Amino acid sequence: MGLQPGKLPHAFLKRMIRYSGSPDRRVVLGPKIGEDAAVVDLGGECLILKTDPITYAVDEIGWYAVHVNANDIATMGAKPKWFQVSLLLPQEITHKRIESIFRQIDRACRDLGIAVTGGHTEVNPWIDRPIIVGDMHGLCKKKDLVFTAGAKEGDSIVLTKGAGIEGTAVLAREKTDHLLQKFSEAFVRRAGKYLYEPGISVVPEALIGARLGANSMHDPTEGGVATGLYEISTASGKGLTIEEDAIIVRDETRRICDFFGLDPLGLMGSGALLLTLSPRRVDAYLDAVKEEGVEASVIGQMTKRSAGMKIVEGGRKRPLRFSQRDEILKVL
């Protein structure tokens, strides 16, 4: 039986990542479900490594690739510093389009203070759109590391910016004609600009979280906020309870999801940061990110593992639903 598009099923992936090559005691964190990046101990500092592809979007893919990889470095408590990219190109692509992608990478890296250190380019006759695989590196002190698995029972769970930001932008850019059957040009244009406002970068709020003592941080990408919460719960071995009404879902996201029949909590989530921290640190965090112009809300609490993953909807608890198959695949 064939596989569905999206992430590999977690049970299967868990069996696969045991094939991790030669043991090395310097590897602090290797392949693990739910963790955003790998960590290698260099002695005085730790090297943080991340690789992530861009496959759903065509527009602005160079800009995307930098930010989604930088996000995962920052959620580990490190500042992203170096970027490499493998760029696969269809035969029909123009020189102008190729240069546009390189310019996007350059602009995004300059914005974040990242150096481009190399990569690979290839014209491939078997693809019909550009595909980018990014490789980002950063540094931090070992004591400053933050892991998805670090969530503690009693922690408050905070969500920044809102659910489905990346998915909203991709749908607005890739399905413009469909959306214009229902919505105004101004509405679709506004949704497409979600890449920049509220934006898919979580580097500022993640570095603030690391500074203020977050126990766990996670960048919800494919599968959205719901899968991100599942991954925090699984990695940390804790349960969680979420208040649905506290989850930020922006107007454009909600209306586009209603139009396509999608669940915003399962829609591609880059731009949101999930973090857990002691309740006594929450106000300091919310105040700090507000000064940076970042909206955030407390959406729940970490609980004991036996309590499972619950979401409170209309005063009633139900199991938190998640899927490794992103909602956007119902449309793209």
C-alpha cells in the first residue's frame, strides 16, 4: 500500500531513525521525533544543525527556505548563523527566475544576519517546479539549550502569532483564482502577505523564550499547531490540556479554511511558536514579545502523562485531534 503525502507515519519513522550511523559521544541530540534540530557538543559551545525542504510553495521559495530553517535553530535556543542550500530546478525555468530565488535567499539571510556558506544546484528533468532543501547551522552554550522534550508538568503553554499562518499565505498565493471567486482582491492580497505580516519567522520570540527560561520550544510546521502540540507531548512524555478559545486564529485564516473545508489547527504552522514555561515566567514573556510587536496567548497547561492530550471546547473536554498529513494537502 502506498504512503499518503506528508510526513512519514510516526510509528514507521521511529523505526527508521534508529539507523543513525556510527556512534559519536559528541552528539548531544540526534534523530528524534518532535525535536527541531540536532546538537553536537564542540566543547565550549554546541553546534545546532537543521535541514528542511520547501516543497509546497513555488512563490518566494528562497525566502521561505531561510526562515523555516532559521526557526528550528532558534527554537533550540541558538542564533542561526550559516546557511547552505540544495536547489533542484526544472529544465523550463528561466535565468531570471533562478536569480530571483538566489536574491530571496540573500535578502532573508541579510535580514537575520546569516552567512550563505555554499550548497548545490542541479537542473533536473523529472521535476516541474523548483525544490529547495535548506541546511542551517547555529551556535549556543550547552547550558542555554532548549529541547522540545523539556516541557514540565504544570508548565503554561504559549502560542505566538496564531495557527495556520504559513498555510494561509501558501493558499492565497497558490490558489488565488479559486479564492477570488469568494473574496476580494484586497482580502487575498492581505492573506498572501502573511509571509511578512504577521510573518513566518519566529526567531525573535524564540530567542526571547530561551533568555527567559522556556522549558520547551517547538516550531509547528507540517500538520500545524495540533501536530506541534502532539510532538511536544510525545517528546516530553507529558499530557496537555488546551483551551480552544484561547488559540489565535486570524480572520483570513479562519475564512480561507472555511472556504476550503480545512481545520486551521492542522494547517501548516510556520510563523507560530509553541513554548512551555513556568507560570511565574509567563507575564515576563508576554510583555517582552509584545514589545517586539508579537501577539501571544496562553492556550493551556502541561499535565501528567496519564491525563493524555485534551482540548476544551464549549466547556467539554475531548481528545486533541492531529494528523501527520497537513490540511493543505486536501487542496494542493
